Amino acid sequence: MKLHRERGQQTAGPMEPPSGPASRRHVPWNRLLLAVALLSFWPPPTTARLTVDTVPPLAAEGSIVVFNVLGKEGLVLGYGWFRGNRVDRAAAIDVYQVLNNSFTPGPANTGRETIKPNGSLIIQSVQKRDSGTYTVVTVKADLTNVSASGDLQVYSLLQQPSIQVSDPVDRDKENKVVITCNTNETDISIKWIFNGQYIKAAKNIFLSEDGKKLTIDPIKKENAGKYQCEIFNIGTSNRSGIFELKVKKSSLFDLTTGTVVGILVVTSVCLGLIAALVYFLFFK
């Protein structure tokens, strides 16, 4: 945003307002530059009518974000976009001059930002460091300046978690299974999915405090099925692969403790009766 001096023509100092009435259709180019330059020194007035609509306000890394300028009034000669909630020359992203359809990138331009002729700011392939406030200043035909701000939050895409299962030998021995959701992501929540439905703790299903470990103890027939863990944050989620738990239908562990004790008692009684009958028939 430099002021250029045309040969044979003098320009006003940076702190002097332009002289003479401003035309709404033919504003001298040096006046527009002067108005934009003044933005670096004097904070522009704000108005409730001019607003910025961020689409989307919550965006994933690598996506495209558009800051739309709404509520414009009168003839607009130029737009200036800045990082942050105040107008600062060092935070200038880009300036668009309507009269000659020209763009002037600022120090805060990364090469991913462009201004559309309607004043909207587009950021390609947003990154987490792009999160924050963005301010637009419109320069009208009478050289008055109006500003508005919009906010953007960028979140990282989560890497797919994996599932780790306790040793199957120990599982058969102890009749329990421990399923662990492995992930290096931080600031996340974890949910477990059983046959496509979210599950919660139950009489024989236990979740660790951080949600990473799911323990089934004891394993029952109804616990057979497909298990997944899902990690999620404020903006996105990702699911692990599927682990299928199989339960032997004839397993002794499918029986309740009372049933097992009853079988053992009946078996002992039957063995006693058989022994007594053999003794009576062959040794009496």
C-alpha cells in the first residue's frame, strides 16, 4: 500500500485529507490510495450494517473458506482485508481496488488468499494457524471507511485409530477380553460401537476412565459381534477397523454359577448311586 507520485503532479501528505468534493463515479486513483493508506493510522468507524459471514466458520484443514461481506451500502471503491480485529498495515492480507480491478497483496498474505470483485475473501487449503479473526475495510466513494470482522476456527483431521485385543489364550482361560483403542490424537473423546450401535457400561462391560479400554468380564453369548472404537473432537471423527468377538456356544462359561454347581451336585449324586449299585450287585 504505497502512495505513487505521478510525474508533474503532487500528492497530499499521508495525514492530510483529500481536498475538494469527491465524485461518486470518478474518484482520482491517488485519492483511493490515500484513503487506503490512512487505514494504517486511523482506526475506521464501525457500523452495525456491514457484517462478515464466514462459510464455514468451523473448517477442516485443507478445505476452502470464504468470508462474505454483507450489508454494503453505496458505491464501494475498494476493499482491504486484515488479520486480527484491528486495522494494521503489518496485518494487511490484500487490497482490491475496484476502479482498475487491481490487487495489492500485504505482508500477511501467504499466497492462499484472494479477494473477489464483490469484496469476499477466499482462503485456499486452510491450516490450523489460520484460525482467528479477519477484518475487512470498505472504502466508499465519499472516502469514508467502514469495517466489520468475522471469525474462523480450523480443526485437524483425525488419524484412524486401531484396535488391540488381549491375548486369545488368556481370554479363553479367564473368560474375559480387553479391547484397547490405540490413538496418538489429543483433546479427543472416545466412544465404542457394537454391531453398529454405541454402547455404554453394563453389568459385564467396563470402560476405563479415558475410554480407551473396553473390558468384557465375563464373556456371554450376547457379547458376540463386531466392535469398533470412534474418536472425535469438536469438528470431526474417525473410526477404527472392526474386531469380531466370537463366543463358543457350548462353552461352560455360558452357564450361570448356580447352574454349574447344580450340575456338579447332580453328577456327584449319580456317581454315588452307580457305585452303590455296583457294590450291591457284585460284592454283596
